[in-house]
Amino acid sequence: MINLDKDKISIEYVQRFNLVQIDHFIDQNIFNDLRKKYPSDNYFEVDTKYAKTLNNQHEKFNNFLDNEKSWSNLINEINSDIFKKKIIDVFEIKKVYFSDNDWKRFLPFYKKVCFEFTFNKSKNGSYNDPHTDSTRKIVSMIIFFTNDEWSKDNGGIVRLFVPTKKRMKIIGEIN
């Protein structure tokens, strides 16, 4: 289902962080199914100025996965040991572990990490100012979905920036 082949990934901007854009990360048919079955508004519990949010800390998240097997399958694959090992390999992450039973937990220089999942639904015309994700995150993965009615006029373009001296330079745009 997921295409995370290290040989086909080019990592950009390695001076500060690794930026990877993977086309066809998910099989096109599965992507289309996930897009059709994206959570409806009644699942979202947090409503901010910019977006509605549903994450794996909310009870409705699990209710959604119980009802949508295609999403459940994707989340299970991302949570799998195989995928986690691929992430560690692709990003060359060192000194982390995932399980409370891992022997590395006894070594003070190893850090326990976990995967968190969040669905966001941007509101028409909304935007989020450029920002840096938490420095505690080792990987942020965005899978971008739009509906059939979407246009650039609605907003919702993900722009990836590289900091320069006084201005930000756009290095990628997902739409």
C-alpha cells in the first residue's frame, strides 16, 4: 500500500532538516478510496480558526477507524514495525525506540518515540502562518487530500519553505 523505497526518495535540504516529497506514496486506487472516505465533519471534535481537527487522542478517531477499513488498514500499516524501520532507515534516525519493552529504554541516550495521527480539514479561505513543527518531532508526514470542488482560490495549498537570511524561499508546493 505504501511506497517508501529509500532508493527512489531524494532528500532535500539536509543542512537543517530532511525534506522529502514522495509522489505516489500511496497506491492511486487506495488513495482515491481514502479520499472518498475522509472523515465527515461529525467526527471532528476540535474546531479552530483555521481547521477542524481529529487526532488519535479522541474517541471518535477510533470510531472512525472501526467504520472505515481502508483508513484502518493505512493507520495499521504506518504503525507496523516494518514501516517504522523504513522511516528510521530513510531518515537515518539514531537512538530511538518505539516499544516499552525495548532494551534500549534502559540507555539514557535513547529516546522513546511514537506515531501520532491527526486529520485536519481546512476551512475555505483559511490559512496557517508559516511555522516550524515541534522540535520534539522526528518526522512529520503530510498526506494531502482535496475534494472535487477544491480550487486554489479556496486556499489549502501546502507550501514548504527553506529559511534564508531575511526571507523564506518556497522549495515545494503541494496541491
